[in-house]
Amino acid sequence: MYLTGIADEAGALIDTQLQATRALGWTSIEARAVEVPGHPKANLHDLPDAAFDIVAGKLDEAGIGVCCFGSTIMNWAKTVQTPFEVTLAEVRRAIPRMQRLRTRLVRIMSFKPGDDDDRIPPVVMARVGEVTRMFLDAGIQPVHENCMNHGGMSWQHALQLLESVPGLQWVFDTANPIFNPDRSKPRPWPKQDPWEFWTKVRDLTAHIHVKDATWNPARNDADYNWPGEGKGRVRDILRDALSRGYDAGISIEPHLAVVFHDASVTASATAQYDTYVEYGRRLEQLVADIRRELAA
């Protein structure tokens, strides 16, 4: 088992991401958005070639790997009405870059559902299946995240997707059930149960995202918390994973200083960096405490 993080939450610049990773003593990052001087911030598969070459060179120089690529492939910003060529082009750009970085995992999704959707359309299954085959053929393991997408509508939808797409595995996010409706249940849809969702997909989970949150009815949104201090059942899920021999990555996604899909949530660069490093240290302590409990 190893600890890592979605490093753009420490800062957009690749130098900042590497600095935070070294401060934590970790050996890899989960790459998502990145910026190098002279080029605007972009997802790793959207950077111009010259910018990507700089990123790859800095990673090599620092001796820090990319364990997982947090792509935007079929994410919540796209629907089934988005031309599929957009998705295919992202996959084609991602594969050679992942191969150059020796990255084994790629996070994908399954498009944003409509407000009233409670089923996964056949076209979604077909597209996720094609993307999965493309990555597997390239020696890369796709992992689907429970988020604001068709596969994340409930644990039942997750299993349906996993059973319908051979070779697909899961990245489980501990906090996403806090704000996602359970569309397997009658309306009005209640929020999902993080523990219940975890127990249904844990055997096909190849990567874990740790963020924690508490639902705030007054804001009709989630408030994000330090790991283990919200309602994401972070301690219980990590304890269960480690007790069952989980030996893959656990990646922090704090959302305390910045939210990737909400530009209104911002903080100073110093606060963003410090929060990320503190979040990582708190996760280290939480994992150490759990290991002591399990060894007792």
C-alpha cells in the first residue's frame, strides 16, 4: 500500500506539486491538471507537447512517478450528447503520455446523467466498453470513479457497469456518496451511504480517493472536512481495506482549499499548499493508527 495525492490540489504549477510531494516524503503523484510557465493550466492529456515534455522532464529529475492519471475522459462535464470523437481523441492523447510516464492507472467516468435519469443508457455502456478496451490494449488499467456520472448513481449502477464492461476496475471516493443521490431508490432520492457503496465495490477497487465531507442542508451542498472528521466513513473504510489486505494506492483529494469542479472555491497559493501537506500528514497518522489497531 502506498500514499499519494491528486497533486493539483497543492497548486497548479508542476514545481509546486513536486515540492508538496517531497515535503510528504511520497514517491508518486496522481496527475490531473498541471501548469508550467508559459502555458496555461490544463489536464495532462490537453497540454501542448512542449509543456508535457517539461512536465515529464521535471518528474524524471525529481524521481517522482505518476501512479494514476485523473483524466477528464467521459467526466461530469460531458454528456452522451457530447460527440464521442471528443472522448476518443482524449484517449488517443492520453495513451502515449501515460506510456512515457509509465503510469499504470487511468481514472475515467461515464458521462453526467440527466436530472431525471435512473438507468444507464446502452450507449454509455458501449462507450465505456470501447474506452476500456483501448486502454487495456495499451497495457493501461482504467478505473471508474463513483462521482457525478452514470456509474456513480448508486452501488447497483456501479455493479451493473462493472459487470457489463470486462476488465474495468474501480476507484472509490469516500466522500462522493455524501452529495450524490441514490438513484436506485424511490424519489425523492436520498443521499448515498459511503459504507454501503464501499462494501459493494471493494473487491474490484484498485485505487482509493480520500476526501471527507458532511452534508449541509442549509447550503444544499457538502462541507469538506479533514480525513476522518466528516461523514465519509474514512476511518472505517480504510480499516476495512487494510484488514482485507488492500495493497494499492490511497490518494488524497482534500477539497478544503480548492474544489476542482467549483471555481468559486479558492484560497491563496500558500493556504492551498499548506492544506494539502497537512491533509497528507493527517492521513499518514490515520493510517498509522489503524495499523496499530489491527496489530493489537
